[in-house]
Amino acid sequence: MKYIVGIDLHGTLLDDDEKVRSDYYDKLKNLFREKPSNFKLYVCTGNDLPFVQRKLGDLLELFDGSVLETGAVISYDNLTETVITESVDVEKIKKLQKRLESEEFPEIYKYARRLSSISMFTNFGESVEKFFKTTCSYLEDDKDDYYRITHSSVAVDIVPAFANKYFGLKYIANDDDIIVGIADSLNDLEMLEKSDMSFVPNNYSKKLDGITVRSFRSLSDYNNNFIGVSEGKTSEGVYQIVSYLFKNYGV
């Protein structure tokens, strides 16, 4: 059985400083080098490939690819990006970004580079969740159905209607592969709910409505009715979860 493991970045692999914890960087590298032959690892993020390359450095070489822009873009080699969104919707999203930029929202300090989505990063100290509500309110009369609004711990994202991280993993996987999601926040909800096995670090967002978490160390089997939570936060939690997966399901 092959396992396709998607690992979120912000709040999961990366800490609040947007870094892999220094005391776990080498531990994760060594662990990933020992990846069992029936496992493939993918970064899953709302960000683009240049961001992933900057933040993960040589750790990225140990991943098989990336699901980018919340599932709207795929990288099969962590060197190039493939847009899987219809071109007409890409153009609509670009026009929407220009419209949003013209509003000059004071909460926003930058619009990040994106190929098929919009990512609005809030100023330091601003509540992402509050600006998420502001964005939803601003667009509530918009009648188009080509996009949806979500957010991570650092940015509000507007993505193609079909796009989510689970969709990206499913796009990559074969029909009989087991999909595993490791993530922490609202823009990971579909991945956590729909993956065959799902896990969160101890710092997961309590805004993930409707999920049930239990310590993965006490469970012998998984299904979509619950999510395993690690003892550690961010990088440490990822290390604990992936170690558990390799030990119990690797061949």
C-alpha cells in the first residue's frame, strides 16, 4: 500500500517565525532520508514554489513534490509549477485581485506572488480571522462562483472554487493510494476531513469546526471520523507524526 503524505507549512512544519524549528531541522532531514519505499511526501501550502524553496532549503529535496496555492497549482519536482486551473478562471481571479488592490485595505501589507489565486498577508498584529470576515463581507454581493475565500494563520486566500489541498493530493495520487493529511488551520479543513488518515500538531486552530481529535498514540486504526493530534507543536509535532507513520505503516 502506498501512502501519499501532505504536510502543511504555516503552523505545521513552520513555526510562528516561518521557520522549521532549529532543534528539529536535522531530525526531520534524517527522518525523511529514511522514508520507507511505500511513502511519498508532499508540501501542501497556500504559497507558491519560490516561497517553499526559500523556507525549506535543502529539506525540500527530500519531498517528492508540492501542492501549491491551496491545490490550484502542482509541482511534481519542486523545480517547476503546473497550473491546473482553467485559464478563464485564472483571468477572472487576476481581475478580482486588481479590484481588491484598488480598495487599499489598511490591514494588508502585501499581495503575494500567485499564479492562480490571491493571497493577502495582513500587517503584524492584525487579526487574519477578522480580515477574513472583512473580505467575505466585501464580496458577499459578488454573484460569481469561480472562487472561494479561506485563510491560513498568516493570510487570507481567494482560490478557485474547486481548489483545496485534498484535491491537489488526490490529483497527484493513484486511485488505490492512501492519502494522509498533516495540517493545522482553516484552509486545511478539506484535507483533514477527506484524507484517509489525518493528523494535527498540538497547536492546531480551534477554529477547525466539527473535527474530533484524539491522541494518535492510543489509536490502532484511522478513518475520517477523527483526527490524531500530536503531543508536540509545529515542527516537533510533524516529527512525531511522521515517525509514527513510518514505524507503523512503512515497508
